[in-house]
Amino acid sequence: MTRYLVRRLLQTIPVLIIISIIQFGLINAAPGGPLKAYILDPNVDPEDIKRLERDLGLDQPLPIQYLVWMGNMLTGNMGYSYFTHRPVLEAVLERLPATLELGIAATLISYIIGIPLGVYAGLHRGGRIDNVIRFFLSILNAVPHWWLGLLAIILLANIKLATGVQILPIAGMKTLGREEFDPLDYLWHLILPAFMLGTTGWVGFGRYMRSETLEVLGQDYVRTAYAKGLAQRVVVFRHILRNALIPVVTLSAGLLVGLISGAAIYEQVFSWPGMGRLLLDATLKKDYPISIGVVFVFTILAVVGRLIADLAYGWVDPRIRYD
């Protein structure tokens, strides 16, 4: 296991380098540029624009800019924002916990809802409940989930308890005016964005788990287990569920990538102060150091997610060895 882990970590180095080259080139190839507002302003002296380009290193060829950026990255320096002049690493670390908390909560919701839902539908194939589950999963799979988030905001904004308090808050991480950290208030604000972000996951898990459960039910070892008189609970948890989870592990790695990439949309919809909103704001302002830094951190999280999924295979299926 240790040798496999070290080998995989070494393999991620060229992957990260290639991805960094692509993302650096794409972001810098965007039309306009961080100095566009100054260039179009007739009141700005062209000499001042040249000085800014020189100070920011924008007068250098793109390959040189990349090498300088990568050299700084190796020393832990991700650069400085063009607009706020804050260190990129500081801005990223400030927003990273909010994104991770939202992503972890959405992942847990995906597992808690999707896996039992799919297994139950598979065990009751052709029944009324199975048909209802398949119908709603198909509908939810076809509808844009960010649109469902906007719909939820509209509905919940008009539904209040008898005390005048909303059932669920529709924006932010805490109640306005509350300075001290309140865990219950935080969880109250986390429920709606985490559920909506996790909708993609639990809908996908539900469909996959139903399909895999039906396939496992047809295996000889399951029929043998039933023939031996084992209880339904034992057969489900010891034979059906564990074997049906193997393909879901692969889906889990893709789910993490999807949750990370989808964070920008949901953080904007629910005013969640995470890295997604930071990336969106930096992209609109053409703040290249912030954009590149956030995307690079997202890339690292995606690579780590793939690695965790590979290691999880050995836990789900004991036949898999990494020697």
C-alpha cells in the first residue's frame, strides 16, 4: 500500500504541471486583460500603463510569466491580487474552509440519501415505490439543479413559521448581526446549500445503486445466501451492498470533482463565501493571480479525490491488492 501511494503521488507531479500550463495559458488568453479598464480610460497616461505592466510582469512573454509563477509556487508564493494586493495564498486559505465544509456536507448528503434510496428501489424492483423513485430520479436528473436552488430560495423566502422566522435561511453562513460563532445557526444556514449541491450526487448514486443492486441480486452467491436461510438484513449488508458499492467508488471520485466545480454556481446562488465566489469575482475582474491560484487548488483537490477513490477500492473489495 505504501509503495502504491508513493508511486501515485509521484505520478501526480507531471499531471499537475501539465494542468497548470493549460490553465495558465487559457486564463491569460482571455480577451481584454487586467489593465483593460486603464487602457480604455483616456485620462490615464500610457506611461503609467507601461509602468503597471512592468511592475506586474505583464510585459514579459507568456512562457516567462509561467516560469516565474511556477518558481514562486514552489516556494509557497502564489502571487498577489492585482486589485486588492493581498497575497493569493491568504485569500485562498480564507475561503477554502467554507468550500470544504459545503462540499463535505453535500457529499455526506449524497451518500445518506442516494445509496439507501437506490438499494431500496433495487430490492423492490417493479413495485409502486420503485416506480415512484425512478420517476423522481429521472426528473431530477434532467432538471438543472442550480435552477432548483433558485426555486427553493423563492419558495422558502415566502414560507415562515408562526414566529415570523424562515424555515431555512436562503443566504449567507450566519444570521445578520450575529458576531459570535453559533454551531446551530451555522448548521441551519448550511442545510439548504448543501442539500442543493448534493442533489447531483444523491440522484446519481440512487440511479447507480439501483442498477448495481439488480445486477448483484442475480449473482450465484446471493442466491446461495438466501438458500442458506440468512436473514434479509445480513444478505443486504454483507453481500449485496458491499459488492454494489464497487462501481460507486469510481462515481465518488467524479462526484468530488463535480462538487468542487459546481461550488462556484451554488456559492453565488446562496451567497456562500467560499472559493467558488472568489473565483467568479476574480474572473470578472480579470484578476489573473487569484483565478490561477483558485483553479490550481481546485485541481489539487480533484487529484486527491481520485487518489482517495483508488485507495477505497481495497476497502470495498478485499480482492484488490496494491502490491
